[in-house]
Amino acid sequence: MRPTTITGRLWVLTGPDGKLYDDIDTDMIFHNRYLHITEIEQMGQYALGNLEGWEDFAHKARPGDIVMAGKNFGAGSSRQQAVDCFRALGVSAIVAESFGAIYKRNAINSGLPIVTLPGLTEMAGEFKTGDTVEVHFETGQLTLDGKTFRAEPFSQVQMDIYQAGDLFAYGKSLE
């Protein structure tokens, strides 16, 4: 059984203006010049390589890290590599105020934990890169230095897919 509570080092994706990045599209997450790469293990090195100020993220990220962004994370195309590059790095969750619809579905289907934190943009100053954050998928509780924030808990189907590993494994478990 996969853990339903994780603790990890936080990466708060801010732009040149110091504000939380909104509308990070799949091309910023995984540039189309690398679409020829088909091995998931090789995708991680290009994560966020096309996002201004975060080009070196993949070289600094470590397994268990948590990524935080603003509204509409993963907007744009249905590029699966934009999910898989984080899986390759061992990112344990992505927390955002909202997710692009296709990205959200791809992440859930791949078993990558994504957590929606309503109002994150207004409280972004509470978080900084390097903080240690605890995230409870079942309750939606996010804890930082004893302070609690209320994110959306996983839906039952999101939890089932996550626990199975991905959508295919979940489907096989239903047979």
C-alpha cells in the first residue's frame, strides 16, 4: 500500500516578479523538442527546462520533493511527458491552486499525486522553496511548521488509482 501521508521538501514555482507562477503549460514543463524521448527514466532531466528561472530544477530536485504552483498548472496539450518527467524525478506530489483539465486526468491516471489547494495564490507567501511540508491525501490537510492548510482530499477514484499505482493497474485489480 502506498503512503497516504507524505513529507517532502517544497519547490515553490515563482516567476521573475516573485509571485507564484500561474498558467504553467505543458511546453514549459516538458518542451516539445524532447518529445522523441520515450523512456520515462530519461524524461526527468528536462522537467521545467522551459520555465523561466527554473531551467535547472531537474538537476536540483530529489526524490520525495513536492512542487507547488499557482492556477491552471499543466495547461495546454495532452503531453503525457509533462507528468512523466516528474515521476522520473521521484517528485512525490504537485500542489497547485488548480490544474489544467487534461493534465489533471493524466496525472491521476499515472498515479502522480496532485493536490488542489484553493486560495493558494493569496496565501503563497506562507510557503518558500526548501520548506518541509506534510500532505495528507485522504483529508487534504497540508502542514507547514505546525500551521495547517486545507486542500481538497483525494476523491475515492483518485485514491484507488494512486494506491494501485496507475489506471492500468487499477483496472486489472477490478477483474
